[in-house]
Amino acid sequence: MGPVAGLLTPLYVLAAETGQTENSNGLVLTPVNINAEQAPVPSITEQSDSYTIGATRTATRLDLSPRETPQTTTTLTRQQLKDFKLNSANDALQAGGVSVQRVETDRTYFSVRGFDVSNFQLDGIGMPFSSEEQMGDIDTFLYDHIEVLKGANGLTSNPGNPAATINFVRKRPTHEFQAEGSIGYGSWQNRRSEFDVSGPMNDQGTLRGRAVFAGQEGNSYLDRYSTSKTVFSGVLEADLTDSTTATLGYSEQRNRPDGIMWSALTLYNTDGSKVDYSRSHNTAPDWSYWDTNDKQTFGELLTDWGGGWETKASLNYREITSDAEMLMAGGVPDAVTGLGLTTYASKFNRAERQVLGDIYLKGPFELFGRSHEVVVGANWSRDDTHWTSRDDALNIALPPVWEYDGDYAKPAFADVTSSADYITYRHGYYAAGHFNVTDDLKLIAGANFTKLESSGERTGAANDYSKSKVTPYYGAVYDFLPNYSAYVSYTEIFNPQTQIDASQKLLAPVEGNSVEGGIKGEWFDKRLNASMSLFRTKQDNTAEYSGYDTTGGFSYYTAVDTISEGYELTVAGELAPGWEVNGGLTHLFSLKNDEGEKTRTYIPQNSVYLSTSYKVPQVKGLKVGGSVNWQSDIFREQGTSTSGETIISRQGSYAVANALASYDIDAHFNVSLNVNNLLDRKYLTSLYWAQSYYAPSRNAMVTLAWKY
């Protein structure tokens, strides 16, 4: 709400009643108090224009506002996703302060505060071993909002990860009928359509349903690269009794990209000089592809026992399959002849099946004359992973780097050269309490016991282990002024890893601790939130990518002990009537290994994200806005040149600006224009790997939307 919300503002109006004050002109004036207070921000964001959220359960499963959560939080609401057409998780998370490492056209890593994010949740439930390699393009249209809880989360992420927990919150059936749809057309013949209908399915409103569909296809700024994806979901919600609600849902996303880049572009010559590429350069042949299917089925049973007590039982089944044929142009070219690139082709098939269950009980209780809240729960999961790789066309010389354009015949892909088949089990128990020690001091204390077991083999080596540990979580929030709170939190880290070293041995579990403290503020009935935080994370055995073994067909990693220290600023919500903002700054004081040396130098030391939109009051229905992502320079040491000098690949600091304009034609129709990379900045997508490629040039999309 606007800056005057919640204030009692004295106004004077003309009145005819007797006994009222008369001014010098003979006009009768009566003082009237008008309460301009608006409704608070909800926890479901689709019917709100806000860029912030009322409450989140990602940290503890307890309903806590951003100010009450003793960690830094960022939320991408449905309105922000819609305004800026953040249709992929890559675009959305980058707009939320997450470092998005696009290592290939269809493989992405996410980093926060210098560490990889490996905890992804759906409605608060997730697998600890969901791969940080996000195959394909996760579409955001199925979700009401996306929550990013920064820092270690040893309580509900199972187990804790020092980077962040990213929670995708699904759209749910609504009690009132609503429908919307849109069609869009943009650069490189990109076309997108969306449809979403929800509401009651019987006269009593006890059965509700929702159907969501989105489809997108088009070409690309990259040579020969094109994409096609379809995503849909159906959810049913039934009130079995006045206090019990059952939910059943299914969703599926199909990605069909062609001309996909595998391992991207070699960045340097043997003498250390930079290889010059056009922004559209792609080494992939036209026969390459990476098809993925992500199918999810879930069921929930929520019971309200009265007095604020409730139980929720959830069961999720997820099946992720992929089929790919790829060609890598590896090696280092000679600066004079351009020769040196060689081939590596592979036909890859993968199937991962996850079963996840969670049940918890939460509610308030009285102690020492005060009301508190507690949650206890248990979860279980099974992750069955199987993949095969058929490698071919190994180390065949390619034409000079400036001549090779992806023209390479498809090999036979005959025999399986490497494979994996293993199962991972997890059992966990957790409990947490939110204690009102005084009117101003709130404490959160909890613990999570996790046991992980795995059996099977990968690339010819055993993938067997059994690990367990209890990770505590502590937090305190002190309201030192009506609108301001100071907070501190501490959690330990325990995270068994799936990565292997060069000898195919499983890396030891990540262990360490994370501490964070700062100040949070909220204004205008929680419609504007801001925070300042200091953090320090110590993580032992961090898996750092070291290379790819072409003989065995596997990526290998090195365990590094790392300490990350820095500060963060965030702001989200309504600055003034119709003016929304979501922004933040992250500065790393240091990101060093146990010997005090800089590590993970592909992570920027400074980064800024800012998105804002404004409803122009002079033109009814007009909204304008813009966003910017800026990061400081990054680099990667690439070995030594022919003269013995260290080769360093660099990406200088850069800012990417985007713009939007939206106009409500009437109550039902809207037309909008989004322009991305407005200043046409050329930059590398990542230096996470030794190879990289260039990000999209300036592009735009026009969308016509309808709602009921």
C-alpha cells in the first residue's frame, strides 16, 4: 500500500449540520478521519500486484513474514514474473539475486554467496540430490511464486546446503472462477501461448479444479539452435469434511531443443590469446538434440484440528527422463593455423525416478503465560537414477576454429561406453519451535536428523555409502522499533555429495556451519520489506569442477575447503501507490580456500539486481518498468601457454538492462512489450567451465493477454 496507508489523515468537508465549526467565509467544516489502510499482502501472490509476500514456510514450515524469518529471503511473485515475462527459472532466479551459470544452451548451475545451489523444493518438499545441473528450461507458468531462502537451511532442506533453498510454489485451485490466456510473438520467430482456468466444480464449491497450459517454440540468436517446450498441469482439490482437504495433481514439461551446444566454445589459443567469435557462433551440428520430460504427480491431505493445530501429509512422485545426441568440439586451437579442435560425440539416455513423502504436525501452545508455535515432522524419499552413454567419434581433428561451423556427420553411436545405476534413500525427522520470549524477542530453535544411504555403481565404480547426522538450527529476532528488527541465525551443514574425483571416488560429505545477522524493516502494513545482512559460511569438501574424463565419460571434481564472507541488501514491495520494486546487492568480502587463496573466481565479488514497475496515474491502464542485472568482473585460470605463461579467461563487469510497457485496453484485454538486453551488451554466459558462449543479443516480445 502507499506511504499514507495506516495513517489517520484529518480531512475537512462541507457539511450542513448545525453545531459544527464555521470559518471566516461562512463555510461549515467538519473533521473526518479516513483510515486508508489496505489489505495485508497475502501468501498467495497471483491476485496481488505486489512484488513481496506476506508469509513463507521455506525456512521452518512455520508461517513467518519476511521480517520474522532470521535469514535473507527473496520472492519472485506472480506479478513480477508476469510483468517481465520471466518464463524460465533461469530468467526468474537471475532477477532474484541468484547467479545463473549457463554453461551450455541446455544445462545450468545456480550459485548464491559463492556456493552451488543443490536444494530445490516443490511446495516445500524436495530431494537433496536433485541435480544442480538443471537439464532443459524449467517453465515458471505452473507456479504462483518462487521463494529463495539464502544461506544454509539445515531444518527443512534435508540436509543443509550453504548456498540457498529455492522453493517453487504451485498454483492451486481457487474458490472463485477465474481464467486467463495470452499469445506472444518475439525475436527469432519465438511464439508463446498460455492458458489458465480455475474455480469450483460443483454447486457447493467443495470440489475445485485448475488446468494450466503453456507452449513455446522458436529459433535463436545462435546458429542452428531452436527450442520447443510444452508444459501443462491439472490439480483437483476436495473438501472431504469441514476440516479436511485432499489435493491431487499432475504436471508435465516436455523440452525439445535442437542444435544444442555441448561444453560450449573454447575461449583461448595455445599462445594464450583470446579466440574471437561472433555472438551467434555455435559448434553444434544440426542433428544434435537434448529431449527431456519432467512428469510430476502429487497428493496432499490437510486436516485442521481446531485451535490452530493442523497436520499435512504429502506424497510426490517425479520422473525425469532425457534422450540426447551431442557433439563436443574440444581442445585448444593454434593461434596461427586455427587447428587443434577435436571431436567427442555421445548419445546419452537418463532416467531418474523420485518418491518423496512428508508429514508434519504444527500448532500453538501456551507456556509461561505466552503463546508459542511448534512443528514436528518426518520425511522419506527414494531416488532411483539410471543412465547410459554411447560415445563415438573420439579425437577426430576438425577444421580451423574460424572455419568450423558445425558441419559434421552423425556417428553410429553403437555400444554403451559408460553407465550408472544407483539408488539413494533418505530418512529424516525434524522439529522446530517459534518462542515468544517477550513481546519483542522471538526465538526459533530446531533440529533435523537425516540419514542417507546409497547403493549401486557409476562409471564402473561403486556408489555405496551410509551417512547420518543431526543439524541444529537457531534463530533470534528482536523488534527494537515498531518497524525494525535485528536478527541472527546459525545452522550447521551436512550434505553428502554425488560428485566424484578423477579416480572415481565419491567426495566426502560437505560439512561446516553458516551464521548470518542483520536488520530487517517493514512498512505500509508489510507491503514493503527491506533487509541488511552480514554472513559467514564455512564449508569443507566443496565440490569444484575440475574437468571431463573423455576416456571414462565422466565429469570429475576436486574437494576444496571454502569460506565465504560478505553482506547483502534487499528491498521488495510498494514504494508508493502503483510503484513496485524488487532489488538487492551482494558483496563478497572474500571467497577463499583453507590456504587463504581465492577460489571459485567465476563468481562475481559484487552483484546487483533491480526490477521496478510503475502504474502511470496520468494514463489509466498504462504500466512501465525496467530491470537491470549488474556484476563485477570474473576470471578463470586456464593452464599455461606455449611460452609458459598463465592463461586467464576474463569477463569484464557488465550490466544487462530490460524494459517493459503494458497497457490495459479494457477490463479484459492487455497488450505489452518487453525488450531484453536493451543496450545490446555482449558478454559470456559463465566461466564456471573452461568453455563458454555468448548471451542473447537485444530481443523483444509483444504479448496480447486476456483475463476473466
